[in-house]
Amino acid sequence: MPKKGNKKIKITLVKSVIGYSKRHKATVRALGLKKINQSVIQEETPVIMGMLKKVNHLVNIEQVEE
């Protein structure tokens, strides 16, 4: 159950992972993204933010209003 006050972010894969390292591919997969233009909503935690920092050239990030 999420804690109150946790922010949510919408993550969209906007670029193919073909040609990038296995680590980038694994990070994108761990975020829950499989196809281009697919979006997922995740909580804004330090773990997720660190993953996004590594693959920021492949994804688009937006804040979600609750």
C-alpha cells in the first residue's frame, strides 16, 4: 500500500533500445517497458529515479496529478 504524499510519475519509452548496452535494455525492462510508446506509472522513489537517470535518453518522464 503506497504511503500518502508519494508522487507518481508517468514513464514512456520513446526510443528503441536496439543498439544500446544490455544494462540499458535490462533497466528499461525493469521499469516495466517493453514497446515504444508504452507508458507505465511508477512511484517517485530514489530507486526509480536512479534507473531513469541511466536511461533518460530513451524515455520521457511526466508528473502525474492525483
